[in-house]
Amino acid sequence: MSASPQPADLPGRVAPDRAIGFWGALSTNILNMVGIGPFITIPLALGAMGGPQALLGWVLGAFISLCDGLVWAELGAAMPDSGGSYVYLKRLFGERGLGNMLAFLLLWQTLVNGPLNVAAGAVGLTNYASYIFPSLSHGALIGVAAVLCLVSTALLYRDIRSVQRISQVTTLIVIGALAWIILSGVFHFHAARAFDFPPGAFTLHTGFFAGLGTTTLIAIYDCGGYANVCRLGGEVKNPQRNIPNSIIASIILIALLYIGLNLSILGTMPWREVVASKAVVADFMHALYGRTGGVIVAGLIMIAGWGSIYVVLLGYSRVPYAAAAEGRFFKPFAALHPKGHFPTVSLVFMGVASAVCCLVRLDALIEVLIVIQTLFQYSVQCIGVIVRRKALKEIGMPYRMPLFPLPALLALAGWIYIVTTSKLIYIGLGVVLFAVGSLIFLLLAHRRKEWPFAVPIVQPAGA
């Protein structure tokens, strides 16, 4: 299986610098994972399960993330190029066949999901902005979210080394804030309050599994981002080690912090009050330290939210660039800054589109994101590492998941469970997006005489 030229191999193409080390890769993942998610979704998870048994969803979400992380680790180490799944799917399934279509569909959904993902962080962040500034109107909060997307775009318009320094400093702030919140809960923890399960909490029925599916989806959203470094693979030093290590380390660290965060809040506040809160961590710290404590933690959470916006935008901006650099997308998206060697047009497009998407409701952003990513990306990658094992071995496998293929199968089962327990409207939206993308690909392939419309080469008689 021959590999197509990567951006660095194309004639006259200047490749991005490999300047991101392990700690830079780890911080890139952690900032993407933490963001604003856990600080706004704890009430949603409790409401879906109807009590503290929602912790089951967090544990299941972390387990699925770890299994899926092993899939990403294999692919990222084998193909350390910018673009992530776009590169993986194309090379796994054949660059002149089905892989070309799957890569196109991945790019197609990225143009939608990238801005939605960034916007989700920005819109969620405004819940805590409204805690600090309760007089802000709904329209003003939307404006704040949009401005954050544009400011992040401007800050990312620079050399990757500067970007790495900013992400590492922000990561320290995020981890420090989480540690403060968790320790505050430890000193005020009441087990009876934390495990105040309602009657029938663990009765196995349709409602229980539906609620568990919703809670797991929320946990997956909050844990999502552990493979953000794969989108920057072409800019990572020693990627065969740093990509797998940063993925696995970020999942374990963040899973422990999230479970600790949940237990701290549940052991301090009655869970029925938590369900009704929109800025739950600010309310939690307000109860312990007064208004000042609530404002301080809200400010720290806003920094965490901005850090997530920052690195998600960074990662997604590299996907259209990688496709365009190979001649598979609009040529302007392949533009690199002449001095900083970072994508320019791709970055600006993602930033502006994200600002526009801030008009969408937060709950819709979250559910659509997970369903579409599962249909287009996560499940396909799990299948790919199993059924295309021979092709992956030909590419080279410096890292191999333990107990293969069990982690990939478990991750795939988890993705199927999450999608089948989601709302039909979001499943339908994902199917429509898939169908439209497939139609566009087939029209382009027909015009270019490419797979599946390629004209077979007829060998001359006697050749």
C-alpha cells in the first residue's frame, strides 16, 4: 500500500516545525478536555440519571475514552502527520478507493463540527460570565462568546512555539483551579449527602439505560479532546513516543480529576440543588467562601474555558490545511505563514465560523457534536484498526495497543450505545449530513473520473 505524499513531501512545500514536546502535547490535550465542559454539565448528568448514580456514567465515559485513546495512540504513532483522522482514514482504507471517500466525509464534518466545538466552549463559558456580571443580557453574552472566538484566532496567528508556551501556562491554571475546588469539597465532604440515592436508583429498566446513555454522552463530551495532539502530529517532536504517552496520560489524569470534582460537589451540596444550578461550581464555592469565592472560581473557570477554545481552534485549523496541502481541498487552505510556518487561511476560516456558531444553543451543540463525530469518525477508526490491520502494519506500528483487538471492540460498542440512546433528531441530522457529504463526494469523483467512477486501465494485447 503506497502512501500519498504528506505535506512535507510535496515539491516546494514548507512543512510546519516539529516543536511540540511531551508537556506541550499533554497540555494541548488537557486544555481541550477540561475546557468549560465539566463545570456546566454536572447538573445535566445528574438530571439525566435522577441522582448521584450519574457517577456510573462518568466511569463508563472514562473507560470508553481510554479504550478509544488506545486506538488513537496506535494511529497517531504510525502516521504522525497534521490532520489526524483525515490522514488515518485515507491511508487505512486506500487513498484511491474507499479511504478517499471516508477522508472527504471526515473533512466535511470537520468544517461543521470544528466551529460547533469551539462555539460550545465559548457559549458555555458565558454561564460563568453571567455569574460575575449578572446584568449582562442574553444578546451581550452571545457577543462575548463570539469575541472570544475571534480573539483566540488572533492569538493563534503566530509561531507554534509561542502557542505552546501559552497553552502550558493555561494548563497550570486549570489544574490549580480543579485542585482547589476538589480539596475544598474534601474538607466539607459528607458521605450521606454524596450517596443520597433516590428509591429505585439502580433498578434496571429502559429509563435507566437511556439515562446512563445520556450521562455517558455528557462524560464523553467532557473527556473529549484527549487526541487533540493527533491533529498537530506534524508539529510534535518524537511523535512515536510523545503522541501515545500524552493521550493515555491525559485520559487517566482528567478522569481522576472529574470523578473527584463530582464527589466534592455532591458531598457538599444536595444533588437536587446541583441539578437546578447553571454555574454549579461558582454556586458551590459561594456556599463555602461567600460571593468572593464564587467570583474567583468563576474567573478561573473562564480562563479554563478560554484555554479550551484556544487549543480546539488550534487543532481543527490543521485539518483543512492537511487536506488542501495534498490537493484534496480548496488551494487557499494550504497557505502557510512565510515566517511562522503555521496555517493561515484555515485558521481564520475556523475562527470566524466559530464566532457565527455562537448563535446556537449549548445543549444542541453538545449532542450534535458527539453524534456526528461518532458516525463520521470515532466508530470508523475503531473498525479501521481491526479490519485494516495488515495495511497498518505496512505503514509501520511503533506503538501497539495491549490486548488487541479488545480495546477497539469495547470502544466501538460504547460509541454504538451512545448513538442509539441519543435523540432521534440528532441521529437524523447526522445521517442527513452523511448523505449530503457522500453525494458531494460522488459528484466530484464522477467529474474527476476517480473511485468509484475511475476508468479501468486496459492493457494492450500481448502486454
